[in-house]
Amino acid sequence: MKAHKFILLLIGLSIIGCSDLEEEPQGLLAPEGFFQSVEDVQSAVNATYAHALNEEVWGRKLSNALMLRSDMAAFRPTGTTARRVEMDQHTITDDNEMVYDPWNRMYRGIAAANEAISGAALVNAPDDEINPVIAQAYFMRAFYYFHLVRLFGEVPYLTEPVTATTAEEQANISKSSVADVYAGIISDLEFAEANLPNIQAARSIPSAGAAKSYLALVYLTRAGTTGTADFQLAYDKAKEVITNKGDYDYDLDEDFQNLFNAEVIDASKEPIFALDYNNVEADDNAYDQFAPMTGIRNNYRHGDGNGGWAQVVPEIKVFNDWPAGDYRRAVSFDDKAVFLGDHDGDEDTPDEVYEVNYTEFGIADGSVHEQALARPFIAKYYRFPGNFARGAVRATSHNVSMLRYAEVLLIAAEAAVEIGNNADAITYINEVRSRARAGGSWENDYSDTSVPADISGTVTVDDVLEERRYELAFECKRWYDIARRRIGTEAFGAGGLEERNFSDEDYLTPIPVTEVNSNPNLAN
């Protein structure tokens, strides 16, 4: 590992906030000269959030990689960008920038967290003042390592800042075992759980409930290799959140569409931890680019016709197999679009604004962009981007949920199945389904339908995974579900949503070749 990749805050500190991002150090300042107050520590902690917002992580590259690796989305068939094709086809090479860039950026986030934690030791402040601030850094360090261990398996685990005396040592560090990385993640989240307040000013600042919820997900994920004990821990942590949801101000939003509407999501009780893209006016690499990657080309339905880039598209079987009466399907897809062009075939008449069904997307009359493929498009990030959206719906105003209350219910349901508590599994799945049946504000009134029906009888893990697939569609969760449950052969096999060649090697991402060349200890 090249030492410079950990030195975002080495002897110099970039003072950045969530709505005023500057991602490179602007000067040199010894930590003991900077860390004088709790407010200084908070400024350092704010730097940890910025890296997750970057184009190299959730802004585009990591989020799109997770989408493409799943069985629910594909790189548009006309696309030829090699890095995205590799993700979609599970032919990922170690020089793919969608591998290298997230790796690099997340380690920079970890470096920022380590510097904040270390700097806090220089501040003379009561524990009840300093610990809630330090706990944010512990949470974010766990957040980054949780992604890294799920993607790469064994990775270097660093918990101290790089200094002039430790740079060479850390540049040659060996990988830590998966077990040790998970132990570190859990320890950090436990510190966050114990020291964060139950409620924060915004869902983009982790709370005790967020730490507890992530612990439940971490235990559920680790249980894929450790077994029943972790399923019990996952159930217990999720149950604590559910039982005490009022203390954390959590609940299901009454309208599923609200979760993907930038104008109202900030008032929702459902997000548990979110990345805040509101009012970020930094350079092109610092804001949300996920929406245009999924949007329809030349579509006037939700804006001025700039449309999206049509890069990440749903597998058609996902749409066709989804019960049509499920309100979540209407929210998740755009199956209609409004285009401007010569739709009647009469060159002498003015261009028309006309609405078409998805089966007509891509018609060769000059009015629809060639990349508007004849299939529905993903609507969750594109439909209501908020008043800050730029052309092609770049830089949306969304606070993008990394974890929300519905997922906690489904974590509890899956863990309940594994520990033999069928009654709770039924209860939690049906709570999620009941919200879906209630419908909402988007177009048609889906309320008082029978879809999705309550589940009954003996619940299986497959039942929960299917519910997760519907509820969390296109939220970058599905690939991690496939990997933790080791169901790749089934998911990508005959009869699956997306048929691809798949082997056990495809569960892990290769460590970037530039890292291995710099430090042979990182070689497999």
C-alpha cells in the first residue's frame, strides 16, 4: 500500500464540511497545532463524510459497480465502456478504475477518521462532550471497512494515522484476516452505539440507532461464515431498534415514493443513515451522479428533456416478474416517457411532445435517443431529484439512504428464520408488505389492493431475500445479498434474473494491481 494513499490528513488537515467540500489539504499544520477544541475535532470528523460523497464512492463508481454486479441491473447493451462491462459480466480485472478508485477513496476516508480519533486525544474536554464527536469517526471507519471487507475479503486494517516515522511501516503492511477486520468493525460500532445520541440533527450524522442498526447488518453478513451465534446477535440488535424505534425516531414512511423524493425525504422517519448531497456545489467529482446513470435519454417526463445517460438499466425480467399491483414496482421503474419529435411521420408538421410506453423507447424516428432502450428504466433516483439538480439530473438534492428502517425489519425477519422464530419473521415481513399495499402519491392510487399479500405459513430465507429484492431494489444491496448468501450460481444461472457465467472467484474483487505492485504483501 502506497503510504501517500493514507495521507489525507498527514501533518496537514483539510477542513471540510458536508456542504462545502474541499477534498485536498490546503496547507500543512501539525495535529497538536490544530486540535485545540471539540469543535476542531468535529471539523476533522466532517472530513470523513466527504469521501463517501465523492464520485469515486457513492457519487458513481462504487454505487454503480454494486448495481452492475447484481442480477437486477445491467450495463446497457449498446455500451462498450470496458470498466462497466467487466462489472456487469463478472470479468473484473485488477486495473479497473471502478476497483481502484473506490479502494483509494475509502482508505482516504479511513485515514481521515484515524486522524480525527488521534487528534481528539490532544483535546482537554470532558468525555460526555468529546466522545459523541469521536464516535462519529469510529462509525465512519466501520462504514468504510464494512464495504472493503465485503468487496475484497482480507484487506489492510489501519487504525492509526500515518506519520513521518510510520509511513514506511504502513506502506508495507500485510492484509488482515476477514475475522480481524470484522472484529474491528464491530468494536468501532459498539463504541459508536455507546457514545452517540439517540437522535441527531440530520440523518446524515450517525446516531446510536444507526450504529445499532449497522451492527445488526454486520452480524447478519458475518453469519454467512460463522453461523447461528451471529444470526442471534443480528436478531437481538435489530429487535432492539424495532422495540425502541420511538427513542430513535424511526418508522416506515407512509408513502414509499417519499423515500426517493428529494423534496420530502428529509422529513421522513425511515432513513437511518444517509449521505447528504443537498446543496453540495463542489467540483464535478464531489456530487451525486447516480441519477443520470439510470435515467432515460431525451425524456421530458420529469424535466426539460436533457434526460439521463442510460448506462445502468434494469434486467427486463426484474420488471416482468414483479407483480404489477405492487406500488413499489411503480416507484422503482419508469415504464413511460415523454419525448419531443416527429412522431406522426409528417415532416411538414411541427415536432410533437408525446408519451410512449417503454416498448417504444428507442424507435428509429429521430425523436428518441438511440440509447433509450426498449425497457423500463430505474426511477428511484431520477424522478424527483429536487431543486438543486443540474442538467441530466446531475447533482441531485437527495439525501441517499445507506440504511433505512424497512431493512432493519427485514434483517430481523431473516435472522428470525435462522434462529427458528417463525412468528417474528412473519410479523416483520408483513409490516413491510403492509406499507407497500397502502400505495401512495405516485400516479395511480395503489391503496387497498391485495398486492403484496401477507405472508403466512413457514417463512424461508428465500422468502426474505425475495422481499429484500423488491423492497430494496436498485439500492445497491442485492450484490451484497448474493455474496453473503453465496447464491451466485443460482442467481446468474438458468432461470435467474440475469444469466451470466459465474464462479466462486467472482464473489471477491481483485485488489488493485497498482497496490500489489507497490506492496507485494497484498498479493493473493
